[in-house]
Amino acid sequence: MISNIICFVCGKTGVGKSFLLNYILHKEYQLNRRGGMVILDLRGDHLNLLKEPKFKYTRISGDILNNYDINWKGILTAYPYLIIEPYKITQEDYQNMGNQIALALVDIGNRIFVLEEAQLCFSVYDSIKKGFGILVTTGRKLGLDFYFTSQRPGIVNTTAVAEANIRIAFSLDDINDLQRMKSIFSETDLTQLKRFEFVAKNTFNHKQIKSDTNHLQMIDDIIWS
């Protein structure tokens, strides 16, 4: 098993990214590999986790997120399993919030960070901020796992994608997005994917799969083998 997971999940809207990630997060919770998990959930794709009594997530949303003096280290320590759901937030504020959470996790260690819409936080056009940079380059030493997703892999920071040891792609149709992922998967695999199908690769042990529709458990052998 990989000592720390850096997982990049991409695909256009409505193809199953959040559905698969929910499955992965359930598995991570059950395995109890880390001391907690924080999900920065821009569009509320993971709020269903709050409905399951066996999962002890706390939700933060609304006006509290407009308070830029938040002590993220204190909050993340007090609430190890946290879903953060910002709304009415600018891209710059989302990026800064994500970076502050990443920096707090670097101090705490032994956590999982899930970041939705990664292209808003570290695009190919910007240098990667300090907290995110530490997560993707030295997170192993700190016991940190990092899952990040994007509808537009072509504009996600190159370093972040290159550092991911688990890469998962659903259907893509933008030429720039396809070009980015063709360096990882074959063009045939990428263009023939149906809805809810994905290709996945583990760069640590070189395993690769192409899923069947709705067979989410196929990802187990890629991530946790």
C-alpha cells in the first residue's frame, strides 16, 4: 500500500467523479488510516455523508466562512471529520481558504484533505501556493493524504498532477483536457469511456484498470492494494 495517497480525479460534469469519490471516502473512513478528514466541498457534493449516523462529520458553512480570522488549526483539531461548504465565495477567497486549511493540516499531520475544483486553487497559470505545495511534495513525511478533483485537468497545475500517485480519469471532451491526460492514459481509453466509467492508474505499483459501468469497487485494487 502507498504510504501516503495523492489522488487526482478528473472528468467533465455529470460523469461520476463525486459518486466515485464518495465511495472512496466511505472506504477511507472505514479503514481509519488517518486521524481525521477535511472535505472542502464547493458545490455540496458530499453532504450525503452527514446523513449517515456512523460517520461523525461536522459541517461548517455560511457566514462563519466569511471570517478571515478563523483558527483552522483549532477547528481541525476539535473536529477531526469536517465538511466545509463555502458559498458566495470568490475564486481568490476559495484559493486562500484552501491554502490556509492546507497549512493547518501540515501543522497537525495525520489527516486526509479532499479538495474539489482544484483548478480554482492551483491552476497551470499560477504558482502553487505554499500549503498545497507542501501537501503534494512532502505530505508523506507528515502522514497526509490528498485527494483533489477537477472538471478541467488541462488547467490544473502541472506539478500537482505529476506528483499524484493515483490518477483517475472519467470522460473528457475538451481538447486541452484530453491532451493533458493522454500523457497518462491512452487516447482510446479516454475517448471511449461511457458515463460512470473511468480509467485509473497507480504510479507506485504500475497497476492500471478500466472500470465497467457502476463497478466502483474496482478502484480498491488501485488505491489500497
